[in-house]
Amino acid sequence: MANLKFAKKRKDENPLSEEKWKILICDDEISVHSITKTVLNDFTFKHKKLEFLSAYSAKEALEILKNEDDIAVVLLDVVMETDHAGLDLVKIIREELNNKLIRIVLRTGQPGSAPEKEVIQKYDINDYKEKTELTDIKLFTTMISAIRSYKDLSAIHKSKKGLEKIIDATKNIYETNSLKLFASGVLSQIISILKLNGHSFLINADGFSLEKEDKDINLLATTGSFSNKNIEEILTPQIKELINEAIEKKESIFLEDKYIGYIQTENNKQNIIYINGFNKLNKLDKNLINIFSNNVSSAFNNLYLNKEIIDTQKELIETLGETVERRSKEASHHVRRVANISYELAIKYGLNEEEAILIRNASPMHDVGKIGIPDSILLKPEKLTEDEMKIMKTHAQIGRDILAHSKKDVLQAASIIAYEHHEKWDGSGYPNSLKGEEIHIYGRITALADVFDALLHKRCYKEPWSLENTINLINEQKGKHFDPKLVEILFENIEVFKKIEGLE
């Protein structure tokens, strides 16, 4: 083979990175491997040295390429196990492995078997050299050119993939209408975009100060070592100082192994993302984070506005529900307890968070139809006559009529609950004698929550029952009045429901 000569390398006084450019040498001549590795041993580019991988056939090279997706350059011989083994490998790299980033430099000692013009036109390679050409300076410039090209293409590719993830991320998290679910999505997507293994949390930092008690800070989402910790455990003095600095500057802070993201919405809500435990972020990583943060800022703004609307709507619903309860001189706060019991039953029954929240927000309207029942019947302490009971039962239809015309999800759900929460599992309920799963799950859940709470508190027609007597009655009515599965959930989680009732 031709005599290979290499240029002397200029000493680089800058510190070298621990990362290296991976170079695959694919040639069936052992001497080519040894001399290339020896002479290029001190080669550096952008403060990174070379890491050499060796293959002595196209087949060996293919196995390496399948397992190593970050090889910068392959120095590829044309003639190995076959006359066109190298050319065949080029097609596999580009078409089957779909690797468009790796720079392919063909080296051949038999140029007649693969004419340069034909090869360059037909194959997606980046350089073509006869081995007799590989003088010191030409190999040096070839490597510089190839690695520079790989570096630039990798940056563009990473940016493209990062932006694609941002688009997908914002599509997905925009669909989440729960603030905490959205916040969790934000953290997971940032970690995914940057391929981090860091530990993170996201808080709403409105009114944050170093002096403010940690418990007053709204913790929205956590990952890694911050998971399952409360806000007091998370906010160490050092972390609070960093958050305070970001809020005072109204900008994100990038440290060597930490990111403190500052996100302010149009309605002046302040959110802080904290991530630690990763290597220093490069300029591209920081740009991707900033683009993503700008995108989610508008989403946070919409969610906070939506939350205000929902909170106002929820307060109005609870107020109306409580007004009905007070009119009938029943226990105050009944509707809020029923709402919380309904939520827990829904979650433990297997409904998703969104639907459980919907039931919680809608259930306070379960008896809204009583607004149309005369006081003489509604407030009567004695047992109702048959005719009076018929009038009392109309409150289910009245409630449905009040609510059914709304197009709002929460009022549609409230309409179902008002209409069906007096139906019974065995078909003996009203107004339509529905049976079993003919009764909407919203109605079944609220029916159990309503009775459980009502029995434990004083009403105009009875004194409060003990928990033991309440449980005994509900157990007797399992499969008759109540959905058996829901009754089992109630009993299995009785401590949760006792806490809601204030019976701890």
C-alpha cells in the first residue's frame, strides 16, 4: 500500500473534554488500522480527542453501526470480502439504518474497481480518496472537514428533533385541563426533550419570598428524588435562594448542573421549574428549553384563566347546593362532603382524574330540584303521605329540567346526577326504576355518597346515626340500593371517608 505520512499536531492548550469523536476504521488491512490509530492518537477537534473502533470487514462494521448510533466518521475501504463490500455497506448505512449523519470517507487502493466520478454520483458519500493520496495534510484536512460536517448536522438534527418534541409535547399537554396534570406533563416533556435523568419540581411561586412559609407554596409536580416529598422537604435554603434570584431577575438561570426556569403568564402568575443532576447544558439545549418555556407560558395562562372560571363555577354550584340544603334545614356543608366522597369513590372505582373532578364539581347539585318542592313537604318532620312522597320525588325531574339545557360538561354531569341519584341497584328507585348498570355511574356514586353523609348528620326528620349503624345499613343495602362494588370500595377505604366526615 502507499506510504502514509501525517502532519505534526499543534499542541492545544485548552482543556480536553471527556467526550470523544467516534471514528470507525473499516479496512481488511491490519496495517491501515494500526498506523491510522497511532498517528491520529493526538488529533483533537473542538477540544475532543478521537475514539477508534475497528472492523476488518463490511459485516463487522455493520454490527458495530447497529449498536453505536453516535459514530462521527467511517473511514471505509471499498474492496474487502467482496470487490464492492464497502459500496454495499454505504447503501445499507443510508437506506436501511437510515443514518444520514455519519460522514463516510471511502478509501481505496484499487481505484479502477470503483471509479471516483461514478461512485460520487451513485453513492451518498462525503469524500473519496485513493490510498496513494493519503499524505499527512490530506488526511488531516479530511478528518477536520468530516467531523465539522458531522458536528453541524448533529446540531441541526438535535434541534429538529427537539422542536418536534416541543410540538408534540405542547399538543399533548394542551389537552390536559388539570393544572397539576399539565405541570407534570411539562416536567416530563422537558426531561424527554433534553434526554435528562435529572430530578425536578414545578411550583406556582405567586407571592414567593424567602420569609414566606414553605407550606404556602403550591407544589404542582415532581420527578426523581423530589417525588413523594412535601414542599417543606424540597425547598432547602440553597434552592430558595436560587428561586428568589430567578424571580427578582424575572429570568431563567442556567448553572452547570441546575436549571431554574422562570415562567410568567400574561395574568402575572409566576411558575418555577427546578431541575438538577445533569451535565452542563450546551447552547442548543438552552435554546430548546427557552422555546419550550415560551410555548407553555401561554398554555399556563389559559389554564389559570380556565381554573378561575372553574373555581368560580364550582363556588356558585356549591353555594346553590348549600342554599337548597339550608332551605330544608339539613346539615350545612353536606354538599361539600358529598363532593369529596364522590371524588374518592370515583378515583378508587377506576375513573380517570378528569372524570373524578367532574363528578366532584357536579355532585353538589344532586338535590337542586328541591328548590321546586313546597316548604310544607320539604320541611315536614313527620313521615310523608303517599301523595306528598309523589311530590317529593319530582325533585329529580325538576333538577334535570333545570340543568339539562346547559352545554357545559359540569352541568350536564350535574343533570345526570340530579336525575338518577335516587335510582337503586335492584330497580326499586325513582324516577325511572333503572336497574344495575342502567344507572349512570355518576348517579350510583353520588347515591352512596349522599346517603352515607346524610345518615351521619342530623336532618329535620332524624338524629345523626353512629358510624357503626351507618355501615350496617349500607352493608344491608349492598346489591339492593347500592352498587356492590362501590360499597366494597367504601368499606375498604373507610379511613379516607371518616377523615372527610371529620370522624378521626
